[in-house]
Amino acid sequence: MYSHYRQFNLDKAFSNKIFYCYLNMLDPRHNILLISDLYPFIEKNLFWLMS
């Protein structure tokens, strides 16, 4: 699948990069969110990457 404006692959690796950038925007100093808060999202993301 390709994006509308620039031609680059919207693949699992790119999705993973966006996911972790989003998490860093939510908590840039990594002092608000706990790993227990993030685990369901990380687990789901890893499952999606493995499929």
C-alpha cells in the first residue's frame, strides 16, 4: 500500500515507527506512563508485527 502524497511503503515497520513516536509524544520523559499502562498496546503491536 502506498501513501497519497509521497511514495513510500505503509508497511509494518513504518507503522511500528509511528507507534513508538506517538508514545514518545505522549510521555517524552518516560515518567508518566508505566510499562503496565503500555503493555496491552505493545503486546497488540508486536502481535500485529509478527503476523
